[in-house]
Amino acid sequence: MQRPEACGSASILNKRQSIVAVNPGAASQEAAPDRIDDLQRASSRANHISDHGNVVGASEGMEGVRAFLWTNSGDMQALASLPSGSYSEAFGINNLRQVVGQSGSSLGTRAVLWSGGSVVDLNDLVPDLAVGTILTEAFSINDQGQIVAFGVSNPSLNKNRQARMDDHLHSGATHVYLLTPQSTSTAP
């Protein structure tokens, strides 16, 4: 494997020894690095690489910061923000191309899941989320669909009411959550 030219640092290494490097955004496998396009924006950063060589991160431009998925075939696609969101960033991807991260919305910054072409607020997927808890960022997802997320807890917060990022930072304790999908199949 050759070292990418002008590489600032290696960020993520997957099981196949592929490296995601920061500056320039490049996914390197065995030979010369592949440049990750920047969605016609000023800059991009890669945050994670799957074992299949798919990369997620964020691209920054005049419209703000937007999450992206770069596939090992060289295609790059912007990932949608939540409704009325002006910010999104992808932090993790599994081998099923399920992506996690965060998105701005009319309710503030929320932890999200991108799957099957849709973006979903993780706060809406957790039926027993404690009152006063808001999941703000999702960082990792494994192939079983388990997600590691940050959340803020404070009795004055409500997942259905607007909370600014400043509210998240100063309103309560931050906790790490492991979200495990419930089985939807029924036994015969």
C-alpha cells in the first residue's frame, strides 16, 4: 500500500486494511489513493470506512455542511437532512450501507439513521426513551444494527419540542447509549 501524498493523518482502518486519510479526502486500497469528490463544495472529510470500502463523512460548502456516502465504485451521494435541517454529518457505516450521524432539524440537532434512501430521527425509533432525553449524535453502527449514540438528559428537554445546540451543551449531563433493534419477526 502506498502512502497518500500530502496526507494529514490516517483516520480509520477497516478489516481489509483500507485507510481513510484526512487532507486530501482519500480512500486508499493497496495502490494509489482514490480521491473522494467533494460534491462540488469547498472541502470534505471522511469519518468512517466499511469493510467493503464505502466511506461516509461530510462535505462543506456555501449551503453548509452535508453528510455524504462515497461508494467503493467511486460514486458519491449527498445524504438528506431531516426536514428543515441545514446541517448533517455522517459518522459511521456498517457493511449493509446503514449510515449513522447527526442532522439539524426544526427541533435542533438530532441523532439520525440513513437506511434505504431515507433519513430517520433516532429519537422517534426509541419507544422507551426517558423523558427529558434527546439523542443528539450517533457515532457507530454494527452489522446487527446496534447504534452507539450520545444523548443529553434534563427534565426541561422534550424530544418533540425545539432544542437549540446551545441547550444541548448547557442543559444537562451527556450520556452514551447503546441502541439495539428489537426483532420484528415472530416465531411460528
